[in-house]
Amino acid sequence: MRWVLAVLGLLVALPAAAERVKDIARFQGVRANALVGYGLVVGLPGTGDDNLAFTLQSMRSLAAALGVRVPPAGNVQLKNSAAVIITAELPPFAKPGQRIDVAVSALGRAKSLRGGTLVLSELKGPDGETYALAQGNLTVGGFGANGADGSKIVVNTPTSGRIPGGALVERAVPMPFAEGTMLLDLLVPGFDTADRVAAAINRAFGEALARPVDAMTVAIAAPDEPVARARLAARIEAVELDPGTPPARVVVNARTGTVVIGGDVRVLPAAVAHGNLTVSVTETFQVSQAAPFARGGRTVVTPQSDVRAEEEQVRASVFAPGPRLQELVDAINGLGAAPGDLVAILEALREAGALRAELVVI
């Protein structure tokens, strides 16, 4: 695994670009809602659940609702059907009659959902109410193939797919956006950012409409008339401002070996010695055999061990104080750090107080 140093903000001296309010904040109450449902996919080319118990139960319930009597379980083969879990996201302000995309994933032993059709299924919210109805033909990006000798090949994930516009919204979700004071929530909390957002809004409108409530929220005085509120929200989202510099942070992904260093990371004077001590033990066997026709002689096996210790010659690297991010990157690269050692060096710098940044391991 090769570790990568991804450097953000190498030129720290460059001024921060202006950002829109809509890029760094969201109006409170304007949010999507998760929906989930259970259903059956039919029409599969022999890649379904076969004789799975809950698939049989679902098929019986579906057939009974359509007035069809299903024979006993022993006579039913469900290779062309599969039980699935359906998920979708209901956008904010979605109205009945609108269509939304749905994702469909196999729940049982189905090998592939390619070529299947989802039977009409309810999508419910956390409150147990039905908000949408899903149905349609699946689009599956993966596929699989089995050989007669038991070999098989699978590309991507054939047991999950999507139905673009496959669900019809049946119920709208009330939004608190149309009531009282409008609240703007920052995507990244910060008292400085909240104050900057409020000041930028007040400058744009020429009056004190906004005020920071805390590190996350900015309160905005708004009219009660829905059209006026919508227009005010549109103008606020278009306001541009300098959100300030982000917190000094070093993020390490322990799984992929990626290290991202923010532009405001600072290093105080520090010396780091990095090296490895290798100890190897080699054992050989020497055979001592008696001379021919010797009386009382016997063969003896004598083990001989060779122990060697090698220490890599390493010089201590000095991290000089400096505001430039490139100095930290060059110093770490100069050490020739291995994947496991890179995080240890960063943690040691932080514990020594030489790394002025938050170290985040994900």
C-alpha cells in the first residue's frame, strides 16, 4: 500500500475565494427524508431466491391480494423472483404526483436482479406512513456468470439496481420553513464563520436582518408571506462572502494510506529520528559421523545458530519552524517513512507540541 500526501492549499498566501451562502449553509427545515420499503422483483432468468421462506410468504400474500391461490410450498419454485429492500430519498417540498428515484437491493439468496421488474411496493417513512409507491423495471450495472465446473465471475454488484423515477410521491412532508424566523445552519460550525455570514447578509440588504445565534446557526428576520420568504431565501443564498480559513487539520485515512494536510498547519522546531532495528536468527545443522568400522561410534547432529542485529543508519531530521506547508511535506518525504510509520511520526509531533493542528484518523 502506497501512502500519498495530498496537499491542500500549498500557496497559503493566496487570498481565499468568495463563496456563496448556499455553498456553506442550509436553511433549517429544508431537508430530504429517507424512505424504505419491502417488495418483490419478478421476471428474473433463474437468478432469484429459489425456495427461500420469506420470499414464499411474500409471493403468497401478493397472489392472495390479486385473488390467486398459490399451491403448497413443495410445488413452488421461486428462481424467477427475489425479495428486495427498496430505499429512496424524498426531496424537500416534494408534492404528490412527483417522481423520485429508488434503489433496490436483494435481501435473500438472489444471484442477480438483472432483467427483473419490481412489483408495486409501498415506501414508508420513520413514522410508518406511506409517502410513495414504487414500481418498474430495474437497471443493474453488474453481472455474473457461472461455469459448469463451479467457476464463476462477478462484475460490480448484480444484486442491486436502480429505477430512475420509479416511485410516485403520494404524500407531502410538512416543512417548518414557512413559519417564524428563518434559521440558517452552517455545514461546518464556527463562530467566526457564523459572524461573517451574518455580516455579509446585513451588508447585502443594507439592514440588520441576520444575527449569529451560535457556532452553527444564523437567525434571519423574515416576513410571514410565503412568496416574500421564498424570494428572501433566494437572495440570501446568492450572497457572496469570504468564510475565513478552515481549522488547521491533518487527516489520515488508515485504510487507503492517504494523508491530507490543511494549508494552515504549522510546525514548531522539532527533531525526529526514524529508523528500523532488524534482528535475524539463522539456524543450521552440522552432522558429525563416525569413521567406517569404528567401534562405539555414532552419528551426532549439532545445531549452530547465527544471530545478527542490523540497525539502519539514520540521521535525525530537523523540522524547522516556518509557516509554509511545503516544509512539513518535504521533511516527511525526506525521512522515507513507511506506511505504518507515517502516522506514528505525525502523532509523535502532536504529542511533543510541535504540530499545531488537529490530527484526525479516519
